[in-house]
Amino acid sequence: MSTSYFNNFDNVLYRFGDNESPVVMPKLTQYVAILEDTLENAAFYNLYNIIAGERPDTLSYKLYGTTEHYWTFFLLNEHLRESGWPLPAYDLLDETKGKYPYRTVTTNDDISTNNGSFELFPVGQKVTSSNRLQGTIIRKIPEMGQLIIDTGIIPPAPTEENPEVYINTGTTPNTQGYVVGKQLTYVNEDGTQSATIVKESEQYNSVHHYEDADGVWQDFTLGGYPQSFNSPNVSWKPVTYRDRVELKNDDMKQIIIVKPSQINSIVSEFKKLMNQRL
């Protein structure tokens, strides 16, 4: 992708690390709000929905006949600056699995009690199920009856020194599941603590929250145990972690673009104002 956009920035000396010699870099804090003014004048912009496979450079070429104006999409759309370009569907599942790589166990039993001397199913606790699958609790969500559990060692990222690094744990990390109906247990100073598993899945496929028909989040009414976390109100819609990622990605596809008939004047004015800045 072309980076001629940075030709409009002042250069500054920047030092990478304490012992490195300074190098010339664009002054990335420099910013002109001219495109924000464009948002207030409908004559300058259109709404556009990014389609599958489009990249910033290819969309710039499609709209303006050049790849040079890709940067206008980011300056006009705050959500692109914050979260980046939306992912194509074929990359989104891998992104979701990487973001939520663990197992989610649901129980109707008490996992919230903290009596001062100990806490039930605390974060960091190693637990074992009746099918001998072990794991470490990395998050607890009592209002959903959920335990997020790391069941294996995730291989470290490759490096220049070891580009094919991999740790063989004997099983694929966090893909071997727990068994519904079995007990999840551990031992503390008060004896053996246990909870019956009523639901389990990959974290990315587990329920993040429930919504009613109007999209309003719904909460369980907590009281005595056992609860009924595995049988919510029939009118509630479950929203998984994967659903949330996909919905956010879909929302990011609608962007504001400069009209092709206005792009040259907008870019020219932007460059002029950038050159006027100190």
C-alpha cells in the first residue's frame, strides 16, 4: 500500500531505545481537522458499505482511480482509526478463536461465596474434572455461572531466532472439552470443593450475555443455589463472544467517504494546511 500520505508530515528526530542513534521519522502527532469539517457538509461525502475482499488501497482505486487516497477513510472514520479495517469473513473466525482461546464451563452451583477465609473457585485455581481434564481458572463470571478455564499451554509466538517454535502438550491446547454432568473439583483448606458442569464449550462459542427482543441485556435473578444458568428465559436471545465480534465487524463496514467529485479539492486543501503547520 502506498504511504505517500506521510509526505505531508513534518520530520522529527526519534530515538528507538536508549542506545540507538536518532533517525528521521514523520511527526505522527501532527493532525489537521479539515476532514472533520467535511462531515458537516453532506455535499462532500457519501456513506459506503465495505464489501468482502476490499482493502483500503483497492477501495481508493475503485472510487478515485488511484491508491493514494486510502488515508481519507481513516481520517473520516473514527472507528477505523481505533479498530482498524474490518476483516473478511474467512479471517474473522481465526481472529475470534485467537482472542477467546479458552474453555467456558457453566454450573448452577455456587461459585461466588467468599466467606473471608476462602473464596469458592478463585481465579488462578487449578481444577480437575471427573474425566481427568485439568485446567486453571482465568476468569469467573458468577452472574452467569461461568468459569473461563485454560486447559493447556498455548504455544508461544514464533520469533526470528525460532520461527517454528511449538510446545507439544500431548493435546491441542484448549480444544479438549469437559463433560456435561461431571464434577469440577479442587481441594482447599476447607476440603474438596465441587461444582456440577451443566454446559461447556469453546470460549468463543459460549454465551457472553442474553438480550430480550428489543436488544436489552437481561440478567439472572441471583438467590439460592442451585441456579438455572443453563435454562434461561425462553424469550432471551443468547449472544456469544463470536456473535459480538461478528456484529462489531459488520458495523465497521459502514464508512464515510469523500465523494469522487470532491476528492481532489479536499486532498489539496489538506496538503496546504499540513504545510502551514509548524
